[in-house]
Amino acid sequence: MFIERSARELQLAGMVRNLPDGTVEIDVQGPEQHVEALIRKAECGPGRSRVTGIRKQERKPDSTMDRFSIVF
């Protein structure tokens, strides 16, 4: 919910989901400065989280992404 809320505040489109191994996958698009702001927030994480690393991969924009959501 932390990433979803942050992405919506930054008006980004995409999705976030928790993977079975504890990894959080974020697929996001929007203005570069907003994406970078989300990455900075993700590096800190919410209060009790433990972030051990972030891997960034650039991809082509997906025109079907028009909002941000949590995928279960």
C-alpha cells in the first residue's frame, strides 16, 4: 500500500505486487522525475520495512497502463 499510495501521489501509472520470496515488484511509468522520486521513496520503504536493494530496468512505455494498482 505504501508504494501504491506514493505512486498515486506522484500521478504515475503501473502496478505493484508482492512476490512469494518477499520481493516487491513495481512496474511504473510516468515523467522521469516522478519515477525517480518513487524509487527514492522505495529505497527508504515504509516504517518497519527492510530494503536490501533496488534493481531498475527501463522498458518501453505501455499505453494500456492508465492508473496505478496493486496486483494480487
